[in-house]
Amino acid sequence: MIALTEELLLNAQIFFIPDGTSVDGGTASISSLPDNDPATNWTDFEFGCINRVQWSPEYKEEDRECADTVNGGYRTRKRRWVDRDMFDFTTLEYNENHHRLAFGIDGAITPGTGQTPFATKFREIDGWLRIVAGKEDGTELCTGHLWVRLRLGDVPEWANASGSPVYQIEYLSSGSNDLDDITFAA
């Protein structure tokens, strides 16, 4: 059995199709996952390869009182649960999504058209994330499709050297097991 671990995710290829994007005659949305026919439905939206990944869930806690059936009276019971699943990942590539988020551009970047920087204060993009993990010989180990919210994490210093941007995704779920999935190769 293959476990979904950081070792599996390292060097995985990722693709990201923003909400509202036209793909093969349809529109990507929380209820519409683009298929892989033709393959360019996804390859045109390559994001890069995962260089580093860290799961950083956000928790909520609360105290609850309940009857103490052993000693009488009441006792306090603490509950803790995962409120949001967050992943930070690093790529070696910059892409359109990075520039949209960094410069607050509201909507897809259109080459040859002036874009208004800092037009939005909400620096996040919802969309479909596709993760494809494989071996060096090209054998696919697993493919995942998740409806996520993409944000920038740490932005590298601008210098005369390459940087590694950090992105943050929050798993939102489409609410459909038919759409959100992780499939391991047989």
C-alpha cells in the first residue's frame, strides 16, 4: 500500500486551474472538474514541481462540561479538532498565479493588456489543484484532485539569483467524493 506522505509529494508535478477558467468548452468551478481529455486541459496549467512540502493544520479547541459519573458533579472535557487543512509547498518555478497573488491582480493575466496592480486586497485564488506523483521512470504512483484556496506564503527576496516561492493551499472540498479524490495506481 502507498501512503500519502511528504516523500510521495516531493517532486510531484502540480497543476492549478483557477475558478471560472474556460477549459475545453467548459468552465472550471467547484462543481465542475476538468477531465484529462485532451491532456492539455491540465498541462496548459502546469504550476511546477513540489520542492518542499509541510502540512500545517489549524486546530480549534473548546472545553465542554459533562457529568462526572464516578465522583459526582461535573468535569471539564477538552475537545480539539482540525479546523482547516493547510499545506505549504515550495516550487522552483514562478508562474502567473504567483504574479496575480503578489501584485493583487484581479483576474487572469492577459498578455498585451494592461493589468491594474494592487486592485484587490484579497490575495487568494480558488480552483482545482491536480497533484501527480510518480517515479523517475515515469510510472505514475498517484493523482489527486482537490478544490483549494491558493495563497502566497513566503516571497523570496528579489535578487540576481533564482528564488523558491512558497505557496499555501487550504483544502476547501468541493463537497463531492466524485470530484475530490486521490487515486493510487494499481
